[in-house]
Amino acid sequence: MGESGPETGFIDTYTGERFHPLDPEPATIRLEDIAQGLANTCRYSGQCRFFYSVGLHSLYVSEEVARDHGPLVQLYGLLHDASEAYLADVPGPVKNEFSDYQAAENRIQNAVWTAFDLSDPDETETTAVKEADVRLLHYEADTLIPTNDWTEAQDDVDYDLKVDSRSDIRERLVEPNLGG
């Protein structure tokens, strides 16, 4: 107990990598692992009417940004929650209280950008993804949360939140249709 070193503190991934979430190496990040983790992670701490994955949410954020942006911003939208494939989807009220968690999440997200040879999204790209993420949050919560009071549901957002199996979502994340 309490041991540390190169053979401890890692997560075995779907593709067989040993991923160190507190010291992420871009070389150990695989799209297949991100897709697997996000397809199997339920939004809203699982407190929704049916299973709805972070992976499907990410696909829809990517589709939302496609309305006004090209493939690069779509890719940022697709990967905006990639750190959750390794850390889980922690509810905002909890996440906001733990600066160490936020730091770990940021390190992983930066490693993701590096792994896919992407620069950090600029302010315009970040804003586009955040706006799409918020539009989806309101739409999803209105549909998924049994006792919701989300009166800000977006009229221009309409997605089937119960559409795919987890393996279908994993496959769609691995081979996204960006810009098409």
C-alpha cells in the first residue's frame, strides 16, 4: 500500500495500454480507448431515465459545431470530454470543488491534443464547443432527468438520445464523419 513507481498508478485500457492518469503520456492515448471509455460512461452520474453515454453526447456536440465550423472544430467537439474516458464523468458541483481533479483533467486533455497532433483550441474554437456543449446540456437534461426544471431547452436542438448501442457509439467515435 502506498507504493508508487512506473508499475503502479496506471489504468489498463481497452487496447492494452498502461495509461497513467496523473502523469499522462500522449504516446499511450488511443482513440479506441477514448471511444470505449466514453461509450461506457453514463452522463449525469447515471441519474437519467435511461443510459445515455458521454460518447453519444460527444458525437452530438461535434454535430452541433458542424453547423457553423469545419472539421477541426468538429474534432475538438468530438474530443472535448476525452479526459472522462480515463477519469469518469464527475458531476460539475463535485468537480468544481476539487482543483486536483481539474488539474488532472486538464493534463489529460492536453495530452489528448498532443496525441492527435492538435494545438490547444483557440478562444473561438473553445467558445464554439462550449456553446454546443451547453445547448446539448439543456436539451439532454430536459429529456433525461425525471424531475427536471430545465426551462432553457433549445428549440433548434433535436437528437435521438436513445439511438445506439455502446458498441455502435464506440465505432462512430473511432471513425467520425467530420465535415461530411
